[in-house]
Amino acid sequence: MDLLNTLVDKGLRRESPTREEALAVLATSDDDLLDVVAAAGKVRRHWFGRRVKLNYLVNLKSGLCPEDCSYCSQRLGSKAEILKYTWLKPDQASQAAAAGVAGGAKRVCLVASGRGPTDRDVDRVSDTIKAIKEQNEAVEVCACLGLLSDGQAERLREAGADAYNHNLNTSEATYGDITTTHTYADRVDTVNKAHAAGLSACSGLIAGMGESDEDLVDVVFSLRELDPDSVPVNFLIPMEGTPLAKEWHLTPQRCLRILAMTRFVCPDVEVRIAGGREVHLRTMQPLALHLANSIFLGDYLTSEGQAGRADLEMIADAGFEVEGAGEVTLPEHRVAGRGGCGSHGEGGGCGSPGESGGCGSSHEGGSVCGSVPAEGGRGSAAPAGPAVAGEPRTDLVAVRRRGAGTDLAPNA
């Protein structure tokens, strides 16, 4: 296909595709799917080889959030029967993080529900970061605490944080349909604060919330403009007790097309398969490794993921290898210039000089620090016609009952 050849050439040059080209990827047929995966895989391997970075989530504070994000099981008014607990102590969080590191995780993501941290909360998290670094000096720590106030990103960096996650989740045009207690602009402001403080920005999206193809392209191009180093792609997990619990329209094929489009728009950034991969990609998860160079290991914030051992076997069986602690994730030009997808530095970024681009962030089922299983999803209709929805797979959605906040061993 001429389209795919063009997109590969642009990806190898870090040049942005056009919106029309990005939309065309989402509109490709299932007959062309393997060609799309192969083309995006060339771009992925050019910048990241066959390495897969492992990340591990620690839910520092679960539930009881005052925000009303429709996808989230921790939202205001949620009836989801999730674990609810207040702040873990630094030693508890450090112990939970150690399980992920022992399983091969290179980055630990510290997530807390809520609108944003108080200064006292920043002190708590700073103590936790120091405790984790004392045990594992080389581990990367990413904080995901909600909207940041002035000076908080700098304090987290001083405490040893390497990155900050805050997802855009969906397009600016549809954001108000998903959340009313804060704005899209609030999220953009927090990502910019992380950038300004010298933290590696992590920001992504949640697919499957009723958005159109145009919305998906909008949010990925907005992420490119924000220039994060990592872009988590969440697939909504419809959880009982949330407004989107009955939405089941994502298919494995559509998920792969979304990942491929993200890779073409952001060729040299860490694209992470986050929440919902087990539910929506299912047996096609190994194919997604040809598109994304990063995954979450084990469980998510409020839902259970694939067993950590199964993740490692899947990576090996697909012919990939776990990225080691001593390896640098990002391409040299991004590390040298601290540039992102569409870089701030000369010659960096996933877009050509002078072009805007960007990548964003979300965690559980499309909400937090780039990796929480999404909750619910209306999968958008492609221009060529509506995506064929699979049957609801409620059997694949399990509320987390182990790990952080419990007396049971974590899944790592």
C-alpha cells in the first residue's frame, strides 16, 4: 500500500503524518491489518529494536476521588466494589515496588486518586520515592498524582522522581462529555509543569469511550504537540458501577489499528500498552508488541492484569526481549536534547522541525499515570463503517484484591 510505504518513510525520518493519513490507518480493513502491523513494526524496530520496557504500578491511595471521570472506578459516586484505602506508608509502598522490580520492571509508577496533591501529599510521596530509591537506586520512578500546583513538580524532582504522568485521555472537543470537575486545559497545564521542572513527561489516551476516529487522531496529535517521552495507550475496561460499564465495542483489530496510528504519529517515543490490553487484545497481545515498546507488568490500579510470568513468556515467545536496567529506553537524539515526540530540542522529536505534534497520558482503563485499565468503552465508528463489536467479556474483568493495600502478595 502506498499509504503504508509513505508512513514508514516518514516514521524513519521522525516526520509527522498528515491527519488524513492517520485517519486512513484507522479506516483500514481487517484484510490489511497484518500489513499495517508490519509497517508500524518497521518504525518501532528502527527506534527501539526488539526491546520491551516493563513498568509496574503501585496504587498509593485507592478510591474516594472527588472527580467525576466517567471511565474511572475510583470516581465520585462510583459503585464499583474496588479496594478503598488511604495513603500507604513509604515502607509499604517500597515493598510493593520491590515486587515489580524483582519481576523485571524498570520503572515504578506511583499513583494516587484525587484531584491533585496537597503540599503534605507531596511530602508523603517524596518520602516514598526516597525509600524506593534507597532499595533500588537504578529504578525509574514516575509519579501520577493528578493536577499539579506551582512548585510541586520541582519538589518531586528534587526528591528523586524521574517522570510525571498525566493523561489527556480524549480529545479537547469531547473532554467535557467524560469529565466535568476539571478541564482539558487543566491537564495540559500539568503536563507542561512536569516538562518545565525537568521531569520526563508521560501522557496518553483512553480508547473506547465513544470517541470518533477524528477524536482519536486529535488527541494523538495533541500529545505530539505536548512532546512527552512516553505515551500510554489505554483501552477502556467496562467496570460495573461506572457510567461506561455497558460499553463493549472495541475489537482486537481496532486496538491494533489505534496502536499503529499512535506509532506513526509518535515514531520515536515510548508507546506503552496500558490498561485493558488483556480484555480487548486478548490472544492478539503479542502482535501489539510489534507496535508498542513498553507494557505494564502484572496488575493495574483497581483491576487485575495478566500474570507477570505470562507477560514475560509472551515477550519471549514473540521474539522480543525485556529491556535491562542499564539500557537507555529513548533514542539518543531524544535523550541528548531532552526532546520529545516533536521535540523541543534541535533535531529531536517525532516530527520534522517546525511541525507540531504530540503524545498524552492515562492509567487505569484510561485514566491515570499512563496505565490504568480503562473502564467501559464505546469504540468509535471508522469512516468505512462501524467497528464490529465483540461480545462483552466480563469474565476478563476482575477487581484487584491483592498487592498494595492488602495482605496478599502482589502479581508481578
